Amino acid sequence: MFKEWFVAQTKWLENANASDILVCQFALVVVLVLNEKLLKSETKTKAIAAINKATVVSEIERAIIKVFQETNTVEQRHLTANVAAMCQIVEKRYAEPLSLGSVAQELHLNAVY
């Protein structure tokens, strides 16, 4: 889903005759947003270097998709089972009125925990 979204954005920028610099800036913003989930600073550094060295949009797309894939891997590795379960509940039911207490109860946890 992310890959399709990102590729669609870069295609839109290409069709709008956006400059290479604008596409790079957009990609850097995406890296910064993904950085909120990244635990390894070298991943961000490598992504920025790859974006800056890119000569075509497809190279930027590959760099961003690689960052996204690594972000998911890092995130899954560092979450406890309880935190991962909580994230799944929120992601699946974000449109519903959720509370800390109701999610904790569903997971058989204390809300303070």
C-alpha cells in the first residue's frame, strides 16, 4: 500500500513537470516522516544520501521503499507483544471511539501499564 501511494505521488510530480529538486525534497520529507518510526540513524543517513545521488525518479522510489521496508522490520522487532497488539487494535479500529481503558481491557491489561 505504501509503495503504491509513493509511486503514485512521484508519477503525479513527473506528470506535473516538477523539477528534480522538488521530487528530491518531497522524498526527503517522506524520509523525515518515516524517521519517526526509525530506530537506526544510519538508515536515515543512507536514505538521504541515496536520494541526493539519484539521477532519476525510479532511484528515489527504490530508496524510499527500502527505508519503508526497513522501518517496518525495525518496528516489528522492537515492539513487545502487548504494544504490537495495541497498535493493531488502534490501526484496525481508529475510526471507532477508543479509550485507553477499553483497549487495555480488551488485551487483559491494566490501563496504567
